[in-house]
Amino acid sequence: MISFLLPILCGVIFLIADQISKAYFLANFTLGQSAEFIPGIIDFVYIHNTGSAWGMFSGKTIFLIVISLIVMAVCIGILIKLKNNNMLMTWSIILVLSGGIGNLIDRVFRGGKVVDFLHFEFYPEFPVFNIADCAVVIGGGLLILAYVLDIVKESKNKNAKN
């Protein structure tokens, strides 16, 4: 049980950091304002995103809320089914949940507008994002890694039986 608390704590920290950072930009920046953070690497650009990644489904707030709730329900179902048997999968699901909750809070309580502010200065075409997005991407990457490791493990087990 204690090993399950660490990913939950990490997810809560991501969620709190996401909400504090968004509150900071709402209070201290004007929409569209930018500021250098790490020169040549990351700058701050305060924008509102009414869509999902890369602005897809822009303005489809209800649809995005419903999809988010469905994904979160599936994640919770997977966590219950896992029963803490696969820690990498547990970490990945909790991070996806954490990020999903962070952006869902924006969609519900900020009029469908997700606060984004992180921008890769060295890759100007990459969309502006936030800490919740980071949690989702890290969780998604860990999820892919967990599946690949599972496939490798199954393949080794299958070969050992033959």
C-alpha cells in the first residue's frame, strides 16, 4: 500500500503545481504577454486554449469535458483492476489522471479555456502548454513503456516455455 502512495503524492504535486502556476499567470500576465524564462530554451507565453493538443476541437468544450471524464473513468477502472501489481502502469495512469484533472478544472471553472504558458523557444512551432500537459505526456510515455516491457516479458516467457 505504501508504494501506491508515492505515485499518488506525485500526481497531487503535479496537480497543485499546475493550478498554482495557472493562478500565477492569470494574476500577473495579460493575455498574449510573453517573458523569457530560460533563454534559448523555454519562455513564458500566456494564452488560453479552448481546444485540446495543438488546438484540436477548439471551442468544443462539452465534448472535451465528456472525453476527459470518460478517459478518467477508464484510468480509475484500470487502477482498480491493477491492484498495485504493475507500478510502472500505476505511475503512468496516475500522471495521466493528474494532468487530466488539471485541465478539466480549467475547462469547467474557466469558461472552457485552458491556461497555457510554457513554450519551447528553440522550437517555435510547438504549441504552448502547461504543467498538466506535462503530466499527461509523461504518463503517456510511461504507459507506452509499460506496454513494451509487458510485450517483451510475455515474449521471453513464451520462448522459455518452448
